[in-house]
Amino acid sequence: MSRKYFGTDGVRGKANDGAMTPDVVMRIGMAAGQLHHRGGHRHRVVIGKDTRLSGYMIEQALAAGFLAAGMDVFQFGPVPTPAVAMLTHSLRADLGVMISASHNPFHDNGIKIFGPDGYKLSDAMEAQIEELIDNPRLLKYAAPDQIGRAKRIEDAGARYIEFAKRTYTAETPLDGLRIVIDTANGAAYKSAPPALWELGAEIITMGDEPNGLNINEKCGSTHPEAMCQRVRETRADIGIALDGDADRVIIADENGKVIDGDQIMALIASSWAARGVLKGGGLVSTIMSNLGLERFMQAKGLTLARTKVGDRYVVEHMRAHGFNVGGEQSGHIVMSDFSTTGDGLLAALQVLSEVVRQQKPVSEVCNLFTPLPQVLQNVKFKGGKPLDDTGVKSAIRDAESLLGKTGRLVIRPSGTEPLIRVMAEGEDESLVRRIVADLCGVISKAAA
């Protein structure tokens, strides 16, 4: 069933437009609050945000909606998405909300909602919220004496820092390690650097001066070039780049070479398997993960289960089938022993634990397999269904035939942006590039 507001990662859009206007945001708060009134206790919702200018507006509109629905509101200010998920459960809240558009530019914003268990809401619950948003007459206002109260929680970031530090598993601290940490001018700018410093590392910070407009701007996990350059310039041992809400991470080794989420998952899964703590017999990733990761896992006697794109679907599969490690190539890494959602800092701490434990350079610890050539390109479209075009379907069949059994083709609409994502991988890089270019051309014509 198609949805009007919710995508693969909550509600997202341009600030002050569409679903991100104050009136719609307030209705989202009222609807979610109304559906989570259970029992006679005083209901509460916790709200965190990243550093976007529009976060001030959206936070107040959301709070108004929840208060009108009779829920008390605890406001954290800027904290990572995983901190909101953790604190929702820790503070026994009925709901948790993160205001963020993740890796998108500042002019976008979004709303991610977590249930009382710290997990993102189900599709069914999101559908119920959508029904109430579009039918305001069904919204129920609290009686005057039942309107909620709001207050700021000043120590939310400190609680998260202490929680994160406890997930570091090496027996010795990070003494002697020089770390470049890029927080994307985003939600983790006050939490990730202190956590690493308190564990003993020498910290070189960047992307830690948010001004409301520079989140993810030429920095963070989607633009790791600056972080890689800083690693080389400072002769650091490792670089860590988070995204705007810090639920994903990209690593750079001591040479400034990028290490993506596939390599990070390979390291965590294999090291946990060696220590006897890996559950499910492998890990869960998406259709976008490289075939090289799948072959690596098979060589270790482990499995790689694939889901559709979106960390929520990875988490759903993990919960249903007993896995405790999963994630995405983009750097969403989920470790259910610690967290209910992707957590960039926790994933980085697992990498650092192995670097300290093995006493080897990051380039040796983290490069566990050779990825197959993989090319991803986006095609913009304004509307319609270009993938249903007869010419596009024919081109896709031809491409699949060319790749054969040694390659893969993944074509899908983005869940958060008006884009068609075209990905191909195979043994022959030149063939892969040609296939992607040709397909993008055909799709562009169909989308015009």
C-alpha cells in the first residue's frame, strides 16, 4: 500500500513545505500521541533533533501536538538518533521522536518515531497515523486538566556518552591512537568526540561547528573526502565520519582510504563469530551490499541474509530470525546486543576494539575482502512510474542477461527522494559501467 507521508525512514521533506509544515507536523504529534495512549499512567514522549535550522520550528510544532494529545514532552535538544531510541526505552517513554533528515542537506528535515521498546514503528502503525493526519476530525484533544507538560532534559547527551563507552570491548583503552572524527556538523557534535577522548584517544575534530545551515555540507559520511584528507595531513591512525543524525558511519584507514559499511559488517560479524557471540549464524544486510561481502561470509561458514533497502527492514529481519548484527553498505550498522537502530559511534567503537585487540593498522584489520566492481547512479524524475515503461523493462532484461550469474542488477525508487537508483555489479568493471550508463539513459527518457 502506498503511503503519503511515511517513507523508508519516517516522514521526510523540504522544511516549511508539504509534510514539514507546522500544521502537518502538529497533526503528526497529535496522531502518534493519540494512538499511544495505553493505560491510566501519565504518558510521555521524548524528542531529540539534529542541528538543522528548521528543527526549532518542527520541535515546537511536534511538542504542541503531543501536549494537545495529553502527553508530557521531554526535549533533549541535539542528540544522535540512536540516543533517542535508547532513551525512549531507558526513560520508560511511550514514544520517542527524532527530528532529522539524516544525510540530506539542511533544507530538508524529517521525523523518525520510535515505540516504547526503542524500535521504529511498524508499517501498520504508520498507516494508522497517516489516516488520522488526513482526517483531523478523528483527532482527540485532551481535556483542559489533561494537557501535557513540557520540560528540557539537560543530561541526555551525557547519558548517551556513558552508554556508548560501555560498548567498547577491548581490554585496553585507546591510548596512543590518533583519531579524526567528523560529526557532519550534526547531532553528534557534542557526544562522539568526548566519548572517544574519554576512552583515551587523541582527537582531531572536524564538522563540529553547526550553524543550522551546514549540516552534511561537504562533510560527514556522505562526503568523506575531507575526513580522508585530514587523516593523511595529521598522520592519524583512523578517520571516523558520521552523518547528520549519527546513525551511520564511514571509516578511513591510516592511508585515508575509505572503508564502507560492508567491510565494517564483515569485521564485526567475523570477530563476534570468533568470540562466540554472533547470533543467527551470520548477518543481515540489504540488496545493495556487495557480492564480495556475501562471498566472504560464505568462506567463513556464515550466512548473509538480504532485505530491501532501509535499516528498518534489516532490523525487522534481525528480530524475526535471531540475528544480532546487520546493516547497510552506506554505514547503518545495527548491533542488537547494544541498540535497536543503527549507531555510527557504536559501530566505530567495535572497529576500534578490534584495532586495539589485534594491534595492527586499520588497513589490515578492516580490509577483509575485495569488493566486486559496483556502480550506483541516480536518475531524477518528477512523477509517474518510469520503471513500468516497456522500453525500460526491455533494457533491464538485456542488462541482466549481460551480467549473467556473476553479477547483480538492482533498480529501485528512493524511499526518501524523487530518484531512481540504478546499481550494477559484476566481474567486468567496464561492462558494469556501460550497463548503468545505458540504463540511466533509457530511464531518463522514460521519466522526461
